[in-house]
Amino acid sequence: MSAFEYRDCTLYCEGVPAGELVAQFGTPLYVYSRSEIVTRFREFRSAFAALDPLIAFSVKSNGNLSVLRLLADEGAGADIVSGGELYRARLAGVPAERIVFSGVGKTVAELAAALEAGIYAFNVESAGELRELEGLGEATGVAAPIALRVNPDIESPTPHAYTRTGHRETKFGIPIEEALRLYRAAARTTGLRVRGIDVHIGSQILEVAPYVLAVQRVLEVVDELRREGIELEFIDVGGGFGIPYEGEPGVPAAKFGEALVPLLRETGLRVVLEPGRYIVGPAGVLLTRVLYIKDMGEKTFVITDAGMNDLLRPSHYASYHRVAPAEQHPERATITVDVVGPICESGDFLALDRAVEQPREGELLVIGEAGAYGFSMASTYNARPRPAEVLVDGENARLIRRRESYEDLVRGEVECL
Ligand SMILES: Cc1ncc(COP(=O)(O)O)c(C=O)c1O
């Protein structure tokens, strides 16, 4: 059962009504369910339990320290993509040996910090990055542990082109032939320790077949390297496991496990997985208040106090998020509206042409499945302080990030007077 459900027409998160959360913490408000995060993490882990994998939670999906700490306590590692995410992960208590570092544009300073921290592996995305790591390894006397992220050249079925990363036309990964050359060269250096191989084909994938295809391509590389005497220790299959956004049944992690476990077990390699959305997406919602209802004849706009700066996904990826009143009134008619924010952009919307219970000014709306790539993509555009975040555990709600203030907005700016 989801942690967010209606009881007598009132939305609850675990044991706390949405209205109480808002009375205490205001809107817009990100609300996460502790039990849902833990349950989803355990469900994911059990789907791959036969492999005893390192589950490196993708920090970019939700980097709140309390969320990271909760997952680290469950045994998760971290998939990071920046020095800032390394800082977050370490501060939250993720052991360095459970951290993998992905991303196409790591700076030398970021590489050096991660090497010094003693992370498990760098998922290297270019010859240039490999060269920098080799130099660092030689200079420090600590060989940099590396995996090459290969580009398997497959079209992954994600809902938006921006979240496809497995084909040649993207900036991600290294073509297979080049990866083989780089492995051979890396194996001869003292500055690098060849440790694994990595692939990540995209995000919000609801099919098993593309993963199987990607892993098969990667395993051909593993076999070739083996024939040449280059032994790897791990294979990282990346993240991207999708969730249902429109209330459809979705694909349980077990389905991915059933297809991938036999394939991966055969290799004898340690397995790394980098889920983000699957763990936290359905474990969070965004609560927002209706400011105004504006009838423009052609269209009715429901103007909320949350905008694209708070939840970017609808305008950036044309993503679907469920929108519903926090207090249901079954007697109300259903009307079709655009749910839009206060930002001065026509692209500022949470939902377009959406059938909703006739909203009223002042009431609370819930935006579903907002636990992943919600707060982590939030900005202060239009000089809007970012929302607060709350973690609910049974009857208790804990503020895990306070709402930003106007002072926060200008902190760091040099004196202008
Ligand atoms: C390298 C890498 N790993 C893991 C993830 C996590 O993806 P998801 O949250 O869809 O599981 C991403 C996200 O795009 C990524 O770029």
C-alpha cells in the first residue's frame, strides 16, 4: 500500500494528514515517507539479492542528507556526479568504498577529491578524463580505480529524448571499440587500476529488454578483455528503472531482477546498480496551494504557489505528474484545466489539459510521484526561495530542510553598496 492515501477523503502521508503538514511547514512543501523509501529500497535489493550487489543510490535524484543517511543505514552506497554530491554523500555517512563517480565533465579538482576520499570507482567517460586520472594516480602514488562507461549504442525507450543516454548521438559513454583500446592502455599504467565496466542507458525505462541488450553488449567487452588477460572485478549496470506516474501498475524491480540476475551471475563479477527514481520517486509528493483560478474563456488556469522552479520536470521533460486535491469532494464536477505556477514563463506549468475535481482558491493540491528529481532540480528562479522538505515517519513529521529565506537568496553575493 502506498504511504500516501486518502482516508475519509483526506490525504495522509503515513499517519499525518496533508493539511497538518502544511499548517506546520507551509507551502510549497516536499513531503517524503520514510517507510516508503525503506520499503522500496528493500524491494529493489531483494530483486537482485542473489547477486549481493552494491546498490549505489543515485544522489542526483534526491540528495537530501536525511534521505541519504536513511539509505546508507540500509546498506546503500552512492552514485555521484559532482564534487558537491561527493560532499553530500560523505556528510551523510556513505562509506567511500560504496561510492561510484559518474558524469562526463568531472574537473581535476573533483577527481582529486574523490581519489583522496578513496571511492570505489570512477566511471570514466572519455580518454581525456582517463588521462587526468592517470596523472593524479601517478602524482599521488594511489592508482585511480576505474571503470569505463561504455556506450552500447542502443535506443532506450524513455519518455523524453533528454533522458536517453545509451545511443551514439549522446555525450555519454565511450564507443565500444575505443573502450577496448583504452582498457589495453590503462592496464599498462601504474596510475590506473582497471577495476570494472559501466553502462547506463537512460532514465524512466519501463522495459526489461533494453537492459538485457545493454548488458549483453557489455559482456562481449568483458569477454574480449578476459581473452587478452585483463580481468575486471565489477560490472555496473547503471540506473533508470522506471516508475508509474499515471497510476498504472508499473514494472516491479523483481521483473528487472528476473531477467538480469542469471545473465550477471554467470560472469562472476561483482554487480553495481545505480537506482534513483525507483527508490524515492513514489516516496515523495509536492504539496501546493491554489492561489487563483483564472478563466480565460478558451482555458481555465489553476495558479498554484509551486512553479517550475520548485518542480521542473513537467516543463523540462513534458513529464506527467498526478494532480489532485488534498481534500476530496466527490460531489464536485470534473473540469479540464492547466495547472500553472507563478513564474513569468509560459512554460511554467505542472499539468496541462488535466481533468481535475473543480478546484477552489485557497485549497491544497498534491502533486504525485515527486520524490525524485523534484527538490534536487529546484532553483531560485524569479528569486523564489526553495521549498522546505519534510520526512514523515508514522505519526511524526521531521523538517529535513528548512524553507529558504530571502537572506538565503542573496547569501554569497558581494556587497553592492
Ligand atoms: C549515470 C547515472 N546513473 C544513475 C542514474 C539514475 O537514474 P534513475 O534515477 O532513473 O534510476 C542516472 C540518471 O540519469 C545517471 O545518469
